[in-house]
Amino acid sequence: MGRFAVAGRTITEELAMKICTTVDCYSAYVQQLAWNVLAMSDGTVDETAFNDGLDATLAQVSPLFV
């Protein structure tokens, strides 16, 4: 949540926890998903930014598992 604030964004504790739980707290994916969610947000992170960030993360990592 602090890094989002440094970047000029706000994120609720609920959505921050959702980032962690979505990737089962796997640190590399927490960082990647958080970055993508941050990049998709414009001020306040909402469910749309989360979903767009998740889509971006899946698009980035899916080829690694083919």
C-alpha cells in the first residue's frame, strides 16, 4: 500500500490483500501483479484496475507455461 502511495495512487487494504491471495503470496507474482494493477490505475485502484492488471499479468506469464 505504501508503494502505491509513493506512486500517487491509493489502494484499499482489501484490494492489496486480493493481489496477494490471487497469486497465493508468491513474491515474484505479487510484485508483477501489483505493478500491473498500479499501471492500470489512475489515482485510486478499483476493481477494474485490478482485473485489467490481472489480465496483463496472465498475458505476460502464460507463455512461460506452454
